Amino acid sequence: MDLQAILADWKKDCEIEFNALDVASVETPRLHSKYLTMLSDSRLKLKDLEFRQKHLLKDKWQWYHGKMSQEEIEKKGWNPDPFNGLRVLKGEMDYYYNSDPEIMKSEARILLQKEGCDVLKEILENIKWRHQTIGNAIRWKQFEAGF
């Protein structure tokens, strides 16, 4: 599930109907289960993305250092000469790694997945304290009724 879908779901799920506090109270465990499952899936996907990036970084290192076979280069669809004929010093390699489109795309996917995990943690924290919000609403209703 992507971040926008999570936020759209939460926008609906976070609402507490003031005239149906009993229903909102009973909904809390279901919401916790839903978002905990999503967080667990999100964390697993994050780990998978991190493992894939490590593999990509190893492949890119081999490619940039000329240690990858021609068959592997062709299989990946990469240019046989990563520097397009330029002579590159060892100290300049970080510029190539940091600007490599595939590495940047991988890092962007990881950052987006981390953001999703952080959002889900915040949602779960809100659900954890939902009973306080419901309790406050009940006390307000009692106050208004003169109890």
C-alpha cells in the first residue's frame, strides 16, 4: 500500500462520531489490527528494498571498477563503459555512485518506504491513545448534561 492510500484510509478511520462513542470505542482494536498489519508489511518491504539496494550497490561497484563480465553487463542492459571514455580517479567515484540513476531510484524507494513506516507508527500511536479521546468526549457529554 502506498503512502497516499494509507493517509486516505487514516483520514476516514480517524474520525470519531460524537454521537456513537460506543461504536468508536469498539472499533479501536480493529483499527489497531489493521494498521499494525500494514506496519508489519511495510517494514518487511523496507527490508526487502534495503537488501535489493545492497545487491545493486555491489553490482554497480563491480561495473564501475571493470570487474563485471560482459555477459552480466549485457544482461542488465548497462553501457559497457560506465565512464564513456573518461579517465576517473578513485576519489571521484563517489560522484558517480551518488548520481547513478538506478542507485538514486533505489534510495528514493527506500526513503518513501521509511516515510510510510513512520506514518504508520504515528497512526498506531494515535490509536493507542484513542480511548483517551473517547473518554474526554464522554466526560464532555456528561458535563453538558449536568452530571
